[in-house]
Amino acid sequence: MPSGSSEYHYRSLRLPDRLREKLANPLGPVLSTPELQKELAGVKTFAACGDMVTRDSVSAGTLPFLAIIDGHTERVRSMPSQELEAAYAGRTSHAKSPPGVLSEALQEAIHERVRAGGGLIVVDGEEDLAVLSLLGEMPLGTLVIYGQPRRGVCMIKVSEDTKRFAKEIMAQMQVA
């Protein structure tokens, strides 16, 4: 699957405190798991960022085109990645990304997995900021879902506006 247009040169980026509140708010509608399952019915291409949303998608029989997990849900150890790695049949990448950082390695892994036809990225560290890179890399019209703690699942349709938003936030982040 061709990637969305990515003009960004990868470098590790740290989220400054002044942007934390902006990213704490959902970037799209927040749905319950049953609502999400209805929305995903018939959707061919979507990306999932987070262990719980990935697990829920797979349990519902919808394997994300690209899934990014870190083995934790709200900082508590969650599902073993071996189960998901088996579901992705060898299409797994690994990347390190410390908390509060969108690492160069994670951005490159996302870019490579999108170009290679999807798969699973297992993050050593934290995957929370990967949504920004997903919005930049996924093709227009595809969906990106991620967990919104204690609220549900946020669903974003990739558009020129969401790509621009992600690029603007990343431009305001500090080089790590």
C-alpha cells in the first residue's frame, strides 16, 4: 500500500509540557468498543495505536493494517506480543521510544511498515505519540484509532487537515 505523502525528515522528538494538554484532548470522536466495532465493519484499512484497541480489534475479527503496541495499558503490563506477532505472520518490527518521545526509530518503523504492506510494531518504551506519525504516514481516507484512557477509543479519518495538524505538532516538539 502506498504511503501518504511524508515530507518529514525523521529525528527523535520530545513532547514539551506546553503541548501535553493539547494532545490529551481526543483528536476525533470517542467511541465505545461496540460502537467502534460497528464503525470498523467493512473497513479495509485502518491503523491501531495501543495495546487495548489493538486487542479489541483483533478479538472482534478485524486485524489492523498496522498495529503499534508497547505491552502496557495505562502503564500496566498487558497482553503478550507473541499472540499478535503470530497474527501478523512475520510482519513485525521493533523500535525503542522512551516515554514522552517520538523516536526516530519508531517513525522509521511506521514508515517502513506502511510501505511494506502493514504489520505490527512492538515498542520498547511508549507508543503514545506514534499517532502523530501514523497521521502523517497513512494514506488519505484511512482510519487511525487509539485509546483515550477511561473514555473509549478515538477514531480519526486521515485527511489533509489531520496530516497538517500532526506535522504542526511535530514541528513544535523539541529535538530529543
